[in-house]
Amino acid sequence: MYDSRDAVGPDGFKELPEITYTYFIPAADFEFEPKEEISMEKEIVAEENFSFEAEDYLGVEGEVIQYLSAGFETNPYEDAANDRLGFQFELEGPKNAIKEGQLVYQYATYTKSDDFNAKPVSIGCSTKIGAPLATEIFTYEGYTSMSSDSSTVADRTVSQQNSEEKAKKKESYGLVQELEWYSFFDEDEETRVQPCVAIIEYDGKLNSTNDIFGTYNVTLGTRIYANESDTSPKSLPEQSF
């Protein structure tokens, strides 16, 4: 038990004695059944992309493109399959600007355009280039801007951003199982793409009366951090639609 996060031993912690014991795991007396895959139908309801001169924002020649799509996954034939809402981000740009080890933080804030009582929701997708298992999805509920010059974003690391408005786990977006959604790929010898997908699963089926349906204003942005400790990322300008 350490006195603090930065404590070092032996004066910085108290230790219980080690215990060594043996245990036996018996052979299983059952047979595994094949996993039944649930096939979901996908429907894209929004799709936008924005391009910029990479030299203006990332300091290298070429073009950089920020892409976002949103949609639903449903299974109308299986009552036990919950409906899902998902967002797919993609950053495409020169390989010498999107390098292994960097963190690509892609975010979107959406709010209902006709409901002033509904709080905006922001989704942050953090991927470490070349390390898809290090992907994190952050969800925020509140009116604080996620732009680079926001008071809860500027001079903070990725994990520290807007910690004041982080949503509870049951209200948050999460990861999908397939690692390819978080693994970069090279479009050609000069161009690299870093995707990220965030989904939220509903309890049951969605219908036309669900609060999620409506018209939204969306703000999209991207930052590239050198590493987990970086507080001065390179940023693309926010775009709204």
C-alpha cells in the first residue's frame, strides 16, 4: 500500500507478507458450443469530411482529411439484440505527420438544434498509432467546448481533458471488438489513415419516439499529441455542420 502515487520504497509503502500455495484445476467435463453470431444491419444517417493543407496545421506538405460518419446498428429479426448508435472517425494525411507512437484524438460534439434543454454530448476517440489496444473512448455531457483553446482542454493531456464533464460509464460510448477499427493503414506510400469507432448500446430496440431521433448540430475536430504526456498538440480547425 503506497502512501501516494509518487511514493517509492521502502519508506513509501507498507507491504503484507507474500503467501505461496498450490491449487488444482480439474479438466472440464463439458463441451463448448459454437458462439452464435448476431448479424447487425447498419444504416448511415450522417456523413461529412473536411480537407485542409497539412502544411498549415501539421507542418508538412500534402493534404489532410478529417472524416466522420454516424449511424445505427439494428437487428429487426432478433428480439434479444440491442440497437446501437455509432460514430466512425478517420484522419487521413501524410505519413510523416501521422507517426507511430503519437496519439490521434478525434472528437465530435452533437446537440439537438430544436431542444434547448438537451445538454450537448461530446465523444473523444483517442488512438495510439501502432498500438490499437491503447485506444480509449471518452464521453462528456455538458456545455464546455472541446476546442483546443478551451479552458478544460488547453495545457492538459488527453486523459485530463474536460474531466469535469466526463459521463458515467453506463451513459458512455465504448469500443467495438474488432481491432482493425483502431489500427492505422497506409493508403499508399505517402498517405496514412487512422480510424476510430465509438458505439453506445441501448437497452432494447429504438423506435420513432426515442429521444435520440431529431436534428442535430455537430462540431468536429482533431488533435495530434506526441505522446500521453503531451499538452501542446497540433490541431486541425473545428468544423460544424
